[in-house]
Amino acid sequence: MKTKQFFVILSLLMMFTGIGIIGYLGLSETVLPAWNPASVLSNEDADHIVGKAIDIVDAKGSVISRACRGVAVGDEIINSKGDHYRVIKVDQNRAVAKSLGKDKQFLAWHEFFTDERLAMAAANRKGGTVGIYHTHSDEAYVPSDGSESIPFKGGIYDVGRSLVSRLQQKSDTRVVYDQTPHDPHDNAAYQRSRRTAMKLMKQNPVAIIDVHRDGIPDASYYRATVSDNKVSQLRLVVGRQNPNMEANKDFARRMMAYANKVHPTIVKEIFMAKGNYNQDLMPTAILIEAGTHTNTKGEAERGVALFADAIPTVLGIEGGPQTRNVPGGGITQPGATGTGGWRAVGWILGLTLLLGGGFLFISTGSLKGVGDRLAGFGKEFTNYLGPVTRIRQRAKKPAGDTKVMKKASDNMADRAVIDHRDDVTED
Amino acid sequence: MDRFPLGLIVLIVVSLLIFFGIAQRALDRMRLSDKGALAVILALIVGSFINIPVPGTPVPLEINVGGALVPVGLAVYLLVKAGTGKEVSRALIASALTAAVIWFIGSRLMTGLPEPAGRFGFLDTLYLFPIVAAVIAYIAGRSRRSAFIGATLGVLMADIANYFYLVRNNATNALKSIGGAGAFDSIVISGILAILLADLIGETRERLQGGPTSEGKPDALLAGLRKPQFGRKKGDDNPRGDGDKESRRELAREEVDRLED
């Protein structure tokens, strides 16, 4: 009985630990798991006007950002100055975001990349691989390509090639550029491009980049002059439906912090949106939006080329800051992340404990049942450890007392029911 | 500079362990023994690295062993082992419905200019497909196995439909990969999540109605569910007159296997 009580307490502890970890991460750092079913009914028109955008405004009404219809409550933005916002309300054409102050980790990275460290960057060359692909391979730029969508060979390929050639020209980066199209242009394209992303990962890259263009109609939103070039700025997108999100977010922060040191304001903002975008495959996977469809292709090409200058250093392909004082402090070194990796581990463990504990509770219906099932859990492994347990059982001599025997046989019956529960109820 | 610091290594190891651990527990319920489920997991991992190109196709096509052949093979095995024709037809209808619904949601609703996911991009297809498959399979047959079959074959059919789309539009620069992401492909992940979801739906519903009902259920099923009576006289609770408890349970299980769907 004591072991049962132990397992009941253990399962409760599991659930509470799960809630605790998620609560700690969620409350301290402002991440919302991402699904709001009501938004399907309330915020979206089935026949929405193509290219219509939503202004995201702060409490005072000034525009922070502009995005396509697809903005949801809980989406977050970190702009190039490090201001952190979260969308709290979405109306027809306007979304209201709450300021969450400065993003401390971004500012830490911003401080971290100082001029001396940038000067050191050229020093030691290591080489490394970067994978690049396009999930939406039809994306095109209206002023240059004549249409916003050219199936299988959109103008986005030219932008991809610009990124690739600049990376190869200016550094020792080995680039694997996969030009497989994933048409048609829809959400399931990510399911198809997952195969491409995985194929790239087999080449052991340091990072994989999915290059897109945005769909807001206002070209001036992205248009800017950066380092004396007329370019369209970039937006980094991090998917919230990803248990590793913290790691990817940290990577995005680092990208923006460093890229904006090399070419100020080339990255406009980090947008944390619904979706996964295959970023669960790798902590250093990122999605970039190179301008929008109303920008010219030339602007977008020059924009990604400037962005390319930052990639080798951030990925540690080429020299770069060699220090141990990581932003956020901690055991990790700044190779691919600060504390994002550990936070992501926390999320995964927390979710597993919570869901596992909760499922045990539902499926057995009582705390006793939870205990029983967990007590039976060890038995699952006797299958693999057959000889070991057999020897152990042989070592144990049965007691002679009839009362003890009866209890033992009761226990055995209980165990048998637990063991074979799945056999007779499985459906 | 270390490219993969400790935090990330722990992250990768933990997520792999949890993913494959959960996958093994889920596959365990697919008429496989513990070891069988483990073998399937190994096949998924090893097969992830094997792509088989299909020759003579208008648009290049390749099929991954771990991402497509192993899960589809398992689905076919389940269909073959299914007790009744009813079970097979329910599973197949659920698969076809799943394919149609995920195509409709994934490619019809969630499309258009809005970036990055198209309009209605409220949920990534990675999670959407298994939810659709589990709900449809549960409505069609209240069955975890059917959920697995529906999810696997449904996503496969959506892929085949996409292949025909590529052929029809003469996309010769394309390379269609089915299951190319191996153990992390949406075919595999959909199948496993669908089992777990169907399980969750089933268990919750059963709990809400106050436990499993015994009224009107076949005798053999009830015999199988009954607690084995240790220490009772042999033959007491034994419709077949066969005293041995192992073979008795075996018989009951066979009966149950035949009756359940």
C-alpha cells in the first residue's frame, strides 16, 4: 500500500511540477500557447480583400506594426529598438497591443555585440553550412514580376539567390540552397516543405532559413535606406506553436541584434505568430519576410544581401565574439543561444508532465487508479529486462503464512488486472 | 565558439527521448507487442535516411522509408488484421474523409496572401491534421487504430493529390517527396498524435458517462473485462470448461478481438 501512496503522490507531484514550470516560464516571460478558436469566427472574413492589412497600434493609438490579416490575440512583436508588445485585441482592421516594456534579453544581446567584438569578427574562420529554402515558392513582387504569385517560379527565388551569393562571396559559409517548389501557396505548404527542411538538415547545417515575402499592401512600410542602399527591410518570424519556441526566439533576437549593428535597422522587427513553420526541427531555424509583394524585387534582393553580412558571425561560422559572459548569465555559451535552450527544455518537460499526469488521471478516474497504473508502469519494462527480473524473483522466497499468501494473491490479481487492462479494453 | 552549447544539446536529447518514448507508448496499442513497437520506432529512425526514387514519373517523385513506407505498412497491417469487414470499411471511409477535410482546410481555407500562413492560419497543419483525423476516426468507429489509419492514409492521400496537382501544372522543376522528413514527417506525427487524441477523447467520454457500460455488451467482452478470480475453484467462471487461466484468458481475448472494432 505504501508504494501505491507513493505513486499517487508522485503523479500529483508530476502534475504540479508541470504546472509550476509552465507557470514560471509563462508568467515570467510572457509567452502564450497559441490557439484561439474564436478568432476563426470573429476576426476573419471568408472573402477578405487581397492584401488588406491590419495596423497594430499601442495604447496611445500610434502604429507599432502592420501585418496581414492573420494577427491573433497573443502574437508578440519585438521591434528593432527592443520594445516588446503583445496583441491583446483584434478588430476588423486594427489590433491593439499592450507594451511589455523593453525585451531584456534582446538588449543584452544588443550590448553584447560591441564594436571591438565586431572588429574581432574577421579573425578566425571556421566554415559551416547554412540551409536555405522557400516554403512559398510562388511568391513574387508585383512591380518587378508583374504578379504577386507565379506558381513554381516566383521572384522569391531571385531574392534567395541574392542571399546565397552574398553569403558565398563574403564568407566561408557553405550554402545549401534547395529550390524545390512547394506549391500551391497555402498553409499545407509547410507540411510539404518540412521534407525539404529535413533534407537540408541531413547536411548538418548550423541554421536553416526559410525565405518569404510579406503580403501587406503598403510598400513604404518596409522601404528604407540602410547603409546607403535603398532596400526593403526584413521581418523575422518565430512560430508560437512550437515547444522549442524559446530557443528559436533567442536565435531571432541574436540575429536582429547583430544584423542591426552591422547595418542599422535592416531587420525591422521580430514577429511571433501562430504556426510552427517547421521551426521545431531545429533551434536555429528561422523564417524571414524580405519586404512585401508591393516592394520591387531589387529592394528585396539588396535587403537580404545586407542581412547576409550578419549571418556568418552570428552562427559562429566566422570568428565573432569569443566570450563567456552570456546575456542572461548561465552555463551555456553563446553559440546558438543564451538561455533559450534551457527555457525550451523547461517547456517540453512541463508540458509532458502536465499532459501525462492529466491523462493518467482521466483514464483511471481516481487517484488510486493513477497509482495503480503508475505502479504497473515498471512492469512494462520486464519485457526487455526479462532475465534480470526472473533472477530477482527467484531470489525472493515466498513466505509461508496463509494470511500473507492471501494478501499476495490479492495483490497479484490486482497486478494482473492492471497488466492486462489494455489487452481487453484496447480499441 | 561552441555552436551547440549544453542547453541546446539537452534540449535536443530531451525532445528526442520524449518524442520517441511517447511514440512507442502510442504504437504499443496498435496490435504490437512492446518489442514490436520498439522495432517500428527503430525502423522509423533508420528508414528516415533512405529515400527511394520512383522511376518513370512525369514529375520526379521519391518515397521515404521511415516517413512513408513504415507507417503506411503499419496501417495496412492493421487493416489486414482487422476483425470485421465493418472495421475495415469504417477505417477506409475515415481515411478518405480525413484526406478530403485536411485538403479543404489546408489548401482551400488556409490560403491567400496573408503571410506567413494564409488566411485562417490559426493552427499549424502539423497539429491540425491529427486533430481532424482523430475526430473523424472517433466519430466513424470510436477507434484508436482507425485514428492511426485515418491520419496516416489521409495525409498520404493529400500528398498524392498534391502530386497530381504538380503533374497537371507541369511543374517539372519540382521534386515531390512523400514522407521525406522521416520520423518527423507529418505522416508519422499525425498518426501518433491521432492515436493519443482518440485515446483522450475516448477516455474522457467514458469518464463523463461514469465509467464503461456493461449492459448489452457481448458476454465474451465482459468475461475479458472481469477481474480474474485467483483462489476460486477452477471452472467457476469458465464458459468453456477449460480450467487453465492462461488459455481461458486467451480464448476470451480472441473473442473480444473478433467483436471489437
